[in-house]
Amino acid sequence: MQLNSKVWILMVLTFSASLAAAVPSERTITVQGTGAVSQQPDQARLRIQFSARAPQVITAKKLVDENAQAFTKFLVGKKVERQNINNSLLRVRAEYPTTEQPKPGFVAEREVSVVFTDLALYPETLEYAAALGQVEMQPVELLNSNAADLYEQALIAAVEDAKRKASVLAKQGGAKVGAVMSINELSIGQPRLMKMAMSADSGMETGTQMVKAEVSVIFQLVEP
């Protein structure tokens, strides 16, 4: 008796499934690890928004540009590198008559951001910007110039942490940790402010930043 093609295919699939079931699957363990590296910030970013109101757009723009240019000139005079100074695009909005402001006009705004490598310049810079008038200062942002290197160190520590955890769990299960099967990065490398410490020379709180990394690692389990 001859079997048709559908019967043969069914027999092959059944045999393959039985064979796969007979072969034991590879034992693995999945563990999440966390690593952290802390360091005192050596840079600070300050954002200052200059604004001016005038009956005409051209006048409001001129006032804002003059303040932004004066502020930039001040920073350059303090040896701040031009690559650390950024002037945003001009924003203009119309203001219509209100009870408090009966005359219509236009408000021009321009933000200047600066990254300090010398934190001692921070107080003097704030004073100069405030003296120009009509400014809005954003909270200072603390930075590390080697943030990428710190994050790499945190990643290494996270993998080591995952391996330690896997070794403890594997031992309880009567096995040992073998080769790494896969690693997934779970974090994005953003520094977190941990504790504050006053810096006497700058008059500002520089603090200590922690760069944290998280990974998920799959390890092979082998016989002890």
C-alpha cells in the first residue's frame, strides 16, 4: 500500500517532534544586574532666557539681541570656550491689550545656555545676567565631562553583579554558571544626583552624581 504525500509529511513531523522532546533543552538562568559609579560633577550648565517687550517686533528683537550679545561677550571674556555657549533661535509672540497692559505689543525671547568648566564663575555669571534685566534663569544642571566613561564602568559593574547573583542561584540549584548567552541593556545612562556637598570656592552646591546601569543577562548552566 502506498502512502500519499500528506501522510508522509505528518509522519516526518511527528518523528521530529518526538526526537526534539527526547533531547534535553539547554539549561539557562536569567538575572538582572545593577552597577553604579559616583563622582563629583566638574561641569555645570546654566540656561538664561532674555526677553523684551516693545510696540514693534524689530525693537523687541533688538533689545533681546543686545542682551544676548553682551552676555556672550562677558562669557568669552571669562575664558569660556565658544563651543560651550549656545544661543537659541529667536521666539516672538504678540501680546494683546489687557487690563494690566492696555497697549498691544510684541515679546521677543532668546535663550543662552553655557557650560562651565570652572564652577567658580557661576556666582559672577548670575549677577551679570541679572543686571541686564528681564531674564529668567533655569535651575543649574550639574554634569560630568566623562559621563560616557562612567556609564561604561557602571555597565561592567552591572554585568559582574548579574554574574554574582547567577552564581548564588545556580549553586542552590546544584549547578554552576557557564558562558554568557545574551546581554540586554536596560538603562540609558542618565546620572542621578545622590548627595549635596558645598563647594567653598564656587558658592554653589556641586554634590555627588551617581551614574547607574542595569542589564539583563542570560547565563548557561553547567554541571558542577
